[in-house]
Amino acid sequence: MRPSKYDWKRLDPRVDAMLAEGMRVTQVAQALEMRVQTVRDRLSYRRRRPPQDAPKPAPPPLIDRSCLNCGAGFSVRSPFLRLCPTCRAEC
């Protein structure tokens, strides 16, 4: 992947400040001497990605199951697993 033409770590706060002041995307692009589509693409990219410091979702709780093949008890996170790890390895 090619490195970015712009230093977005430095530019993102400036773009946010300009937008908070009420400037339009076209005005922000002109102030930063960029193409309008470049600024729009960056804003779209940032909306799609969660922030780096956002908490990760908790994993689903463990479910206690008994194997449909051998009857042994085991715990899994997915409700779709019905065979114990040993029986799954043998299949």
C-alpha cells in the first residue's frame, strides 16, 4: 500500500476545527489546498472506522454444552457448536 500523500495525523484536527466553525467541506479543501473529493473521502473513511481508543466489545459469554456425539460436557462461545473439541477433531 502506498503511503498517504498527506499527514492526516496533523490535518485531522485542523479539518475538525474548521468544520466545527461551520465551514463547508469545499471551503476546508480550499483552505488546505486540497481537492474537495480528498477531504470528503477522508471524512467518509473516518466515519467507517471506530476510534483507536474505543472500547472493544466484550466477547460472548461461555455456553455449557454436552456433546451430541459422546455426551461429554464442554464450554463454547458460539451457540452453533454442538460437538466437543475431541469429536470435532475426529470428523
